[in-house]
Amino acid sequence: MENDYIPISCAFYDELESAAVKKMISTIVYRDNFEEKTITDLLIDFKTKEKQEFVLLKSGTQIRLDKIISFNDLKPSDKDYC
């Protein structure tokens, strides 16, 4: 089901968190209501709401972590960056 949250890997979360700490402008490709979107922005924080994790961007956009298709060309399923 589209709304069931699927936790992401710790390694992928670490990549997101590292970009936030380093204040790196990042490109995220993600799913939003079955539509693929791309945004380039600064990751500023993370939050958990109703057992779902989100990244908060400087623009005010919030992206649920399991909706991320790629982050700076890394895919959640890639193992090479671990």
C-alpha cells in the first residue's frame, strides 16, 4: 500500500544526515502521490510523526524518507556507499 511506511536503511539515513550536518545543497528525487518529483535544496532537520520519518528542507518541503527514489545520485537500495 502506498501509505504504509517502510523504514530506510541506517546507511542511507546516515548519508542524509551527513548532508544536513555539512549544509550541502542536495538533489532529491522522490515520489509524491505516485508522481516523481525532483528538488534541489538544503536539508535542515528530520522529524518523526506517527511512526514515519521525514526530512525537512529549507524551502519548507517535507519528504517522507521512504518516498525518496534517489539522493545525490544514491539510491536507497545501493550498497556501494556503505
